[in-house]
Amino acid sequence: MEPGGAAVVLLSAAVAAALLVLYLGFVHRVTGRPTAACWRKKTERERAAERRVREVWSPRLSGYSLQIFSHLANTVFGQFCLMPLLIRLNRFDILRMLFIPEDPIFIPVVPPEAGKGDSHRKPVLEILHELMELRVSPPHAGFRFRGIRDYVDLYRLGTLTPSQVAQNIIHALEDSEKSSPPLRAIVQWDKEHILRMAEASTARYRDKTPLSVLDGIPVCVKEEIKVVPYYHRAGTVHLGTEPETEDATVTRRLREAGAVIIGVSNMHELGTGTTGCNPNRFHGIARNPCNPQYYTGGSSSGSAAAVAAGLCPLALGTDGGGSVRIPASFCGVVGLKGTFGRISVHGCLPLSYSTVSLGPISTCVLDAAVAYILLAGPDPLYPYGLHQPAPSLDGIFSPDLQGLALGVDWIFFKACDAEILETCEKAVDYLRGLGASIVDISIPDLEAISVAHVICIMSEMRDFLHPDFNNHFQELNLETRISLALASQFSALDYIHANRQRNCTMACLKEIFSKVSCILTPATACTVPHIQDTDLLKGCSDVQIMTQSIRYMQLANFTGIPGLVVPIGYSSSGLPIGLQIMAKWWDEAVLFQVGLKIEQFRAGTRKPQVFYDILS
């Protein structure tokens, strides 16, 4: 054995011994708590306590410490001592101590209200035409992102063609990878493929026969979604060994609309984290265009970076725990997670079939609505959205918010950094000034909801990876190995308890939405984290940052309700701050209605440090 290897073994043994002592020292503290053997119904005091948002305990790991911990977590010691200790210290076992009488709901599909969407139904093309004809006044002077309307206007006038735009994008993609550090937003792209799509779109505009408002619009698609002719890697080095031969449903719909797919975007490996840190050889760490020394957020990291950097006005991502909304918020753009089942995920990796929805990341709320109208709708290949109501945008351009009741759980709302809270409170006051009533609400069992969501998403990811996990273990990032070691601790009983909690929470939300139209929260509890030098080679694991960034996301993923994140300002360090709006199932229209108004609240948009004006 080489001296370096011996040192690793000895250090690992020392750390293991220290952790064992730590475990024995804490055991008296945690074993006094009730166990699964003494199930009981929740008392009112317990329910009140669970509404407090607790911070988790876990040190930030990177470099050598991450390597050692990842190794220990997947050893016998790790599985029987270390990971159970972390589960108990962070109360991930809370559901084992409670009796939840509701039957489990394993898929959060909610039937539409009777007659919902059946009256005044308009064809998709008619709705899109109306959207493009309506002009929304820019909220402020100075810099603003280029949106779909900017592209369409130039194409219609003949001032610029999709082919010319494609050439500009190719130059920008080449430049973004030569910069220091490289942006790493788009990780797979093909010059000839881009040009062919753009040339076909140029011919259609020349003949005045564009397919839709997305004809000629540059779009990128997250690597978790199948796109011909790229590799379907989902942020890994071992999946997608051959180019794809079949598009996902959403990719096909983009092509049918005439969109120019400029490539597939970077992502956090297998969607297991919220930073976007992916140091493997195919991907690298996507950089935040607002400040390249910061992460983008994840897991749809490259999609948000591409939009914020101006490479495209629209991108697609998947959202199982905020994976669209977190990077959108951290990069200062708009992100939508639709109702569970609203947009088909056929052709996406089934990493977490009960929590994942697909949604757009865009430069503005109106563009998110355009993408939503084009992509939403039943898909025979995706059973969970077959009985959805027709998408509607009724009322989104109302002059004010009179008659809307917006719910705020202030205990939950205030569980964020002080700068975020101050900005978000001002945004709520702004909405009140537009005629909305702000209603105090109480979301019960916040801690149990958080734990139940973690159990569901991690158990389903672990199940997806089970057949090849051992064969490709060494090829996974160190952080991913730790996440999957944690997932291995959850039992079938935990999964059932979590889905009992899902039923309970969905019932509570139905009651809340009988009184309010929306629920407002900050987008994230913290601003985007800084990239440390030790993260670049081995990655990092920061459970506290993950918990803070995912805090306001989990409710929508767990229960299937839609959520929209809109940028509303900046921290003193110049980092974006966002507000989230959540609505009842199938009611995305009210998200756009409120989102368009909150978009006017922000004093101004700051030009990202990395930005390409593709239309210049």
C-alpha cells in the first residue's frame, strides 16, 4: 500500500472512532425520545411545535473531509451508526413517532373541480395570439432581459432572422466556455443541429407561416429530459451512453412549435442537490451569471444560468424539490412548477415519480405563461395528467387584485434571512396596495411535511438507481453517495407514513384554498451560496444550505400544487431575492395574475456580470 493510501486508512479509522464516541455520547440524549413502538396521535402542543422551522445539524463538507465522510457513510459503520445518528439528530425520524390515521396517497393527483376549464375554452393558438398582442409596460427603465416578444417582433419585421440569431448563439456558446471561469450552462450542443432548425424557421417567417409564437425562439432543455441527438445523462457520467433517438413529449412539443433547441443544460447530478455543484468531467460547475463566484442553485442549474446569461429567453427544467424555482430565484429570473401532471414528464428520467413536475424558466412572467400554454395538456403516454382541465389564463391582465385573498403563514414566512424577509414583506405590502387582502393562515405540521417530502423523493430516487447502483457507485459524485446513503436509511414503513402525511397535508390545503386564492412565501430562506475553491474538484455537501434553499419549495412538490417564483430585488451583496406564489391545483392562471403584478414591484433589474445580448 502506498504511504498516501495508508494515511487515508488511518485517518478514516480515527474519524470513525471519533464519530463512534460522538454517537455514544449523544445516544442518551436521543434514546429518551418516544419510538415507533409507542405511536400516538399528535397533541395540540406537538402540532404547534412542528410549525416552528428547525435548522438541521450538519457540517459543511468539501475536499478531503467530504471524501472521508462519503466513504464512512457507505460503510457498515456508516449505515448502522453514523447515518442513523444524523437521522435522529435532525429529526428525520419524526414520522415514526406519530400516528397519522389518514390513508396514504402515493400520487398527488387531484380531480379538477366540476366544470373547471369547460366553459369559454379557447384553442391554444388563439390564447397565444392574444398574449403576444398584449403589451406589458416595462416595470422600469434601464437594463431588461430580452423576452420572447423581442424575438418575435424582430422576426416579423425582418430586421433579424432565426438563422442570424443562431449564429450569434453559437458564438456566445463558444465564448462562454472560453471565459474564466467557464459558464458551463449548456453542456451539450451541436452547431449543425442548431443551424438546421434555425434555417427552417427562417424559411417559415419568409413565407409568413410561422408555426407559433415560439417559432425561431432559442430554448434549452435540462439534461434530465430526452432530446435527440444528445446524451440523456442527467448530470452523470454513466447514464446515456448512446445518443437519444426519441424526444421527450415536451421536446416534441417544442419542435412542433418551431422552437430552436440550442442544446441540453447542466444539472446537479441526478437532481440530488440544490446548489448545482457537479464537478464530474462531463459537466463542471455551472456559474451564476449574476456573479460567477456563486452557485446557480439546482438542480436545473444550467437552465437558469442560460436564461440569466441571455443565451435563450426560455429553458425547461424539472422540479421535484424546487429544482426549477430555486435556480430561477438564485439567478434572478422566473420559474414555474405546474400542477402535478399538468405538463407531461414522459421522456424524463423517473427519478421521483410522485414529486417531480416539469416547468419553464424564463425572463419574465408573460413568457412563462406562453410556455405553459404550449406545453400543458394531456399526454396519452403520461397517465397522471389525462383528466386535467383545459389550461386557462382568464383574468391574468386584470388592472388590480381586487377580490383576491392572499394567504400568509407568518411563522413560516419569517423563517428566512433578514434581508430576504424585509424585501418580501415590502412585496406583500405592495400587493395589498393593489387591492388584495392579506389573510393570516396556518399551515400545520411544517416539520413533518419537510421530513415526509425528503423520505418520498429520496426513497424514489434510491429505487430508480437500485439496479445499477453498486456497479456505478465509484462514478457518482461524493455528495450523491452521501445522499443515497441517507436514502438507504428509510424503510417501506417510513414511506407509507410519509404518504399518510401527504394525504393529511393535501386535506389541509384544500381547506386553506377555500379561503384564499394563493399562498405567499419567500422563494428561498437564504441567498445563493458562494463557490469555495475546495468545491471545484470533489464537490461539496452543505445540508444547511440545502435545507434553507428548499424550505419553501417542499410543500408544492409534496402535495402537487403549482408554484411560481418571481424576482423582487437584491441583497446588499447584489444577490437576487425572489417571492413565491402558490395556488390550488390546476389554477396556474392566478399565479400569472399575481406574478405580473409583483413583477412591477422591483425597482430595477441589474445586468448580470455574464450576459450575451443575442439580438444586438
